[in-house]
Amino acid sequence: MCGIVGISGGSPKDLSWTVEALTRLNHRGHEAVGISAVGVSRMHHFHNTGYVRDACVIKNERFRQFAEAVVEDQAHTFIGHVRYSTVGPSELCASQPVVRQSPRCGELAFVHNGQLVDYERLRTQLQERGFVFTTQSDSEVLLALIATSPDKLLSGAVMRTLRNIPGAYSMLAMNMGMLVAARDRHGIRPLLWGKSGDRTAFASEISALEGFSFIRELPTGSMVVVTHGQRPILGDKVKSQSRPCIFEGIYFARPDQIMGTSVTGEFRRLCGERLAICWPVEADLVCGVPDSGNDAALGYAERSLIRYEPRALMKNWYSVRGRSFILPESDLRGETARRKNTATRSLVEGKRVVVVDDSLVRATTAPEIVKKLRLAGAKEIHLRIASPPVKYPCRYGIDMPNAEGLLASRLSLEELRAHCGADSLGYLPLEEMRIIAARFVPSWCDACFSGEYPIPIVS
């Protein structure tokens, strides 16, 4: 899972827009950040590790030189990426944009969000044809397929990839004359686009498109082609069946993200309401696990008529940065989970507390939350999860590579409750979640809950 942005038709000032847009997507990945720009004479590239606000500052010599080159060469098109690794190591060499020379399309820069389901087979085939890879990333495999396409135009090479390559991917590819945005035939990973005068922009989430109008989701299995100085064109579309990732709505995306006919925050609130019906309990207050559990907690409180108290759990913004779920190492995830929240004793002491979280995956955060509430004097702690048990690995871009790390795949409900240390534990049933989600999009990818994969998995 990553975040991608792109903009065309502007000026060197759009470097600032690109940096700000990537900052608004930093919750989707903070291992590395990269930007490529097309100027009058050539392409320019910048890569660094860490958070956008740390990497993309003038006091960083590498970024300062990049910014100066962008201004001097009058750059007008940019793409950017924030990385959360699922394939390949968490290292700078695997950061994006990936850059490659194409015999027909010239120098290419490429970013993508998602995962190929059979990238190892494709990689082997390309190596047998003489292609030399520099990373283990499936992004480089996708770019290699585009770079070696027989099509003379970048748009044709991207469309050939959409037609022939299965996987979950939203991508932006550019050369000196063209920017192409594309989304796989199932639309598992999000991509939106918007217009503002002569400028056309793309982003993984709507938060990065502030100030743009005509904002809409890129149709599944389609592409948008932007040639410098011309209007964007919605290109050909391959046969598709929309199956967006439901875990985006449950956890990954910001609450303001577009999700079919609604936004993720509303979806989470409705899941919380239904959770209160399925798993009622007598309690004194309801709180959410910040931040993605807050909307579901509000829904639970509204339905159950139990007081909602958002301050019962406070996030320690200055002690930790980012999300523990997407950190690459288990020790780092555990340490961050221990430090990131504090229970407010004056609100929970002697109280029966319902704690609502969006999901329970590795069960890293939940035991720490329960422990902190116990230490703060909570009388009872009832853990409620606003999604079904995560039992199956994700093959489409979220770091759940195997079932062994998913506690619900091997522990019973009672064993999970004991592991978390709560007085009770309840999940939103799968069918209930599906009924709510169908209000916004007819069908979803919920493979991590159901084991039903819309794209066949290549073993």
C-alpha cells in the first residue's frame, strides 16, 4: 500500500503542490518519498527515506538541488510517491518513482500503488529476455513491461499492460511528452483525478486534491492521458468488474476519502452502529482507538445511547509519528503501539468502558490499550471490532503476507479475548459488513475477511 500523486499543465510552482499532496498521503506510507519532474530539457528525480516533511525541505541538500533544477528547467509535470513496502526491502533503492529508459518511449518515470499477483513469474520471463533488474520491487516489473512494450506511444504501452497483466494496481507513468494514469480492471486500489484550469491532477485520495474541481474516481480498467499543453483524454477501457478494497474503507484511507457514493467516515460510523446491535453491552462510556476507530465508536455510541467520550483515549502526537500498522518491523510496531496512546484516568476510573477499534489484525495495539485502561482504573473493558476477523493474507498490496501473523486465523474468539485482556470481545459479522458496504459500491474485495480472492492467486 502506498500513496501516489501526479500533476500536469502547470509550472515549477507545482513542486510545492506535489510536496503538500504527498504530505496529505503520508498515512499511506512513510518509509520513503520520491518525486520526478519533466522540464523543458530533461527529467529530474528526487528520492529520500522517511516522512515527507523531513525529506522535502530546502535544508536537505539533495532536495534543494532538485528544487533548483526544477525551477531552472521550467518543469511542468510531476509525479510523486510515498512508500509502504509489501514487495521488496524497506530501503531507499526500492523507493519510487522507478526510472527506466524505453527504446520507443524514451526515459520513463513510474509510480504505483498495489501489488502484482504473479510478479515473480513475470520477472523471470523478462530476465530471460535480457532485462536487468536493480531491485526486488514489483513496481520495477510493471515498469519493465511498459518499457519493453512494442507500442510507440506510452499510452499504448500502459493499455497493453492493463489488458494483459492481472493484479491490484493504480499507476502513473510519464515520459517527456505524456502523463498516463491507469487503474486495474478490478479497481482494488484507489485513484482519483481532478481539474483546475489547465492543470490536471491525480491522487490516491481526495485529501490531496484540495482546490481542484471535477473530482471523480478513475473508472476501473481505464486510463487518462495528459499530453502537455492539451486537454486530458479518457482513454480506452478494458473489460472490468469493480471490486475496491474494503480494508481501505475500514482502516487505511482517511475518513474523508471518496468511497463509491459516500465517504469512508460514514461507512465506519454505520459499521459502528450495526456493531452495537450485534454486540450490545451495559457500559458507562464508549471511546474509539484513535484515529481510525473514532467514527465507528461514534456510531456505536449513537445506537447504544451510551455516552461517547473521545478523550478517554488520547493519541500521543509528539511521542510517535504515523501508524504502527504500516511500520516494517514487528519490534518497531510493538514499541510504537506501547507509546502512541494514553488513557485518561479522570474519565475511565471506576467506569465500564467500551473500546471500539476498526480492525484487529496482528493484535499489537489492542492488548496495550486494554492494559493502559486497566492501569487508569477502568472497572470493565469491552473490546468491539467494527469489522470481521482478519483470517486471510492480502495479496493485493497490504502487508498481511501470511496467515501465521493473523491471530484470528488460529485463535478462537475466547482465546483472542484472553490475549487482548478484555472482559468481552465482539466483531462485526461479515454479512453485516457486506450489507452496509453494498450501499456505496455493489461489490468489494473482502478477501482478508472471507478468503474469496477476485484475482486468482499465483502460487
